[in-house]
Amino acid sequence: MITSEKDIALVSHEFTDGDDLGAMLSVIEMLRELGIAATPIARGGVPDNLIFLPGSHSVLDSPPKKEFCLIVFFGCGQFSRPGFPDWNVSKSKILNIDHHKSNELFGDVNLVDEKASAVCELVYELFLQMNAKITKSMAINLLTGIFTDTGGFRHANTSSRVLEIAADLVRKGARIDRIAEHSFGKSNVSKLHAWGMALDNIKFDSEKKMIYTIVTEEELEKLGATPDDLDGIASILSTVPEAKFAMLLRQRGDEVRGSLRSEQYHGIDVSEIARSYGGGGHKLAAGFKFKGKLEHLPQGWKIT
């Protein structure tokens, strides 16, 4: 299917991450080797910590005004996840590549496996089936996706197969130390202040066994920080033994976004919680969003 098309768009979920961007960029290079041009798209562009990925400069933040024969979705549990409600794709075939349990299987072809650690793992296996050569730059992109979606090989989705794939990608030229430095290691003053604010706002709900924090848009603006600066907070909160799951609420424009995390031994499926708010994800990592505004009042927080 993928090699027979002329005009191809590759699209990530909005505000892309290392896994979906890495998968998208590696597929672009594979298509280029086949003589097929493709257009990569991600609403919000490329986050600063992922600009190091080979090919990231080619990503558009909105779809061009043209029709595509084929659109490949990466990491989108729902058709609406790219965040382009006015994009008319009715004449396009859809290839849906994902590893979220909550995926709605909206594609003409669905390559969805919730047992995979990352979309990049699925793409790697696809490349093997196609006998496609994995170059150094493709290896960097693929390993970044696997590294970030396994939490640096710390999460329960780090299987023996994942480690075998990672070893192969390292042999092909990817460096875990550089990927770790860019993905998790670099900070700035505004990000540290944002984390300090989030940690200062922590609350614990003893009835729900939930630890949570909320940061408003106004708080971030005062710190010169962005919503992306809070990435990783929910994972830190989920390590508190008394809590069965953690939640971070933050503002992005006119949307409230929630990030949910848990640990394997708690027996909580946070994707079920996310689905109740129209979101989705994995058993231990999920998210949701809805229209609204966070306000920090003396007695607590309010959503309007």
C-alpha cells in the first residue's frame, strides 16, 4: 500500500513527541530511498528538545492545501488527534500506525499493536519485513522513540525484544547518551521554575489514592515557561508509594490537558480514566483534554 502512492502525508498527533516524530522521520527517509516524496506534519511543530532528530527541519505545523492519496497517522488513537478539524481527507486512504490500547481503528489499514513499546518499535519491525535498509539517521530517530516511550528503558514495556532492537540500532550508529541528553537531560531556568511551581502545588486525595498537581497558564507565563516545560512531572509524582496514580493538569490555549501515570504494581489502568474524559492511552500512561480554563483561587482550583 505505502509504496504504490505518489502524494503521501505523514502526520503525528498534535504537539508531537519523540516516539511519533521519530517514527515519522524514519519512514520519510525510507520512502525517499524508494523515490517517493512525503510531507511530514505535526501541529505545534517540533519541540526544542527534539530538533536534534535528523530531518526534523522538514516538519510542517499545518497541512498544505492539496489532496493526498495516502495519509499515514502515527500515534493517533483517534482520527481527530492531529488537531486539524478542517482538514478534508475524505479522498485519502488512511494508514493508522499506533500502539495505544484505546486506538479506534479508523484507518483503511490499521497497524496497531498495544503490546509494542512504541510506534518506533512497530516501524522497525515493518522495515525488517520490507527488507528496508536502516541508516544511521533512521536508527537515531527510531531509538529516540523507543527510548522516550520506555522512560529510558525503565518502564514495564521494556521487553527483551525492545532491548534487542535497541542494541541493533546502536550498532547502526545511534547513541543512547546523546538521545538521553536531548530527551531528558537538558533544562533551563524557566523549566526548573515550572517544575518548582508544579511540585509546590501538589495535593494528595487520600480517598482516590491520587496525587495531583495543577498549573495555570498565568502561573506559567509569570515564570516565562510553557506547557511543554512540565513534561515528566506526572511520572515523578507516580513514584510516591501512597498514591495509586498521578495526574497533572495544565493549560494550553483554551484547552485543559491532563496527563495520567501509574506504576505496574498498583493495578490501575489510567487509560480507562482518560477515556471517561474523551482521551486514551496506555494502561500506565494516558491523557485527555477538554475545552476550559484553569483558575487558581485561594481555596483551590477552578475549571471554567
